[in-house]
Amino acid sequence: MQSKNKNIIVILGPTGVGKSTTSVKLAKELRGEIINCDSMQVYKDFNIGTDKISKENRGGIPHHLQDVVDPATQFTAADFVDMALKAVNAIIKKKRLPLIVGGTGLYLKAFIDGLFPGGKSDSVLRQKLEKEAQEKGLESLRAKLMEVDPVYCQKIHSNDKIRIIRALEVYFSTQKPISEHFSNTKSSVEDFNIIKIGLKLERQELYRRIEQRTDKMFERGLIQEVEHLLQKGIHENSPPFRALGYKYALQYLKNEISLEDANSLTKRDTRHYAKRQMTWFGKMKGIEWFSPNDFDPILKFAKDKLV
């Protein structure tokens, strides 16, 4: 099937649910190409701990936004939106169908709903506001916010220190209330037909897959991968080392925990992360949910929704 100009399929769901396998099968059926939407798989050389799909398992389907960022670089949602839009346009130009695949909810939201254009953060200003909150109390900052942006102030909890400080930071650095910035947030893909396919499993089955996958990571050489990355001079504070697969491997190599603990703690944190992902996706509108085992209904749904 040949896709027309304005279709984008999004395949989302929790970690370990089977998004990579499903998306490759779907891309084969629909003449598609895959755009990675996993905040850690963008990094070069971090393969086992991010569970990056191997070249052999890609089935000849081009994968974009994988292995594109140097490990020392902080990759942001804005970077993702910029690169994903370029990839979408390049894929459509070839008369193929873009499939955005991954579980980084913030990136998906930024791509679909648009980026908040509130300017960069100002650490000096934020520290000043933090200091004021400590010395005069949060109520003092809240009163300021009520003065400059009553609309936003009434929307957030009176004790929400993070949002109060962020709103004042935005106001003082841009001279515009944060509520105005939000109303100016525009989607770059509002004229596209976005088909959202969610994959989910019963909790016990998902947890079983997560545990199996973690065991496989350790068997495939996660510890050796981390040793190799450190030997290459990649600092342990580099952004991709924050990925779930690496935190406890690093602790094991520093003799802080046993290998068994590294494995079980990785499983625990991954289960917690999957739960948070499902909460996030539960707030997104317009997702049609399927089991990854039901490929035929997924394919039928995608074909029916293409314009």
C-alpha cells in the first residue's frame, strides 16, 4: 500500500511491550519507515542497555533517529521535534509512510501538540527565586505570580513550588505570562492525519517480559558494554548512562552492589517506569489500544485510518 502525503502512524506503549517488532511488521505491510522516539536510543554506542533493535531485526526497514547523538550531548524534546519533522518530510518525499515508534511520552506530546515556546531556562533567575521562597516563604512568590499571571496562578496548586518558580522565571525572562505562551503553543503537524496505536498487555505478562528482557541484557553483555563505554572515555555522568539499563551496571562495576542486585534493581525500576508510562499515555487522547499479539487487527485499523 502506498501512503499519501499527510499520514503519520504513532506506535506507543510501555517499555518491553513489543513496539519494535510490531512496527517493523507494520512498516513492511505499509511501505513505511521508522522514526525512533526513545530518548536513549538516539545515542551512539549505547545498544544493549537501551534495548536498541539490531540491524538484523530491522527487516530492511530504514530506522531514523537511532545512533545520531554523541553521548556527551544533552538531547531535548525540542531536538527530537526538529529532527523528527525533517525525517517525516524526507520519508513522505519518497512516497513512504512515517511510523513514529517509542515510549518517551514527553517527546510524543511535544511532536503532536507542539512545543511550549517559553524561552530557555535562566538558572541565575531561578536561584534568586528559590532563595526568595526560602527567606520569605512560597506565599510571597505566589502573590507575585497572581499579580502578573492570575490565569495560570489559579490553575496550579498553591504549594506547587516548581510550577510557581517556573512561571515567574518565564514571565521575568520573556515579559509575557506563561498562560499566554501556552495559548501560543502550536503543533507542527496539525494538518497531518495522525493515527495513534497503543500497545498494552496484562500487567503480569508485561512484567514477565520486562524481567525476561533484563535477563537477556545481562546475558548479552551489558556489563562488558558499560566497561567498554567507560574505557572509550565516556563519562559516567553522560545523559545516556541515566537509561534504566545502565544505572545499576555502573554501581556493580564500582563494587557497590552485587551482580544479582544489579539485575533485580534494574527489573524493579523498569517495572516502575512502565507503570509511569501507562499513566502518561492514559492522559493522551485518541489512542486505539491493542495487544501486540493481535497484529491483524492492528494492520486493519491502520489501513482503515489512512487517508
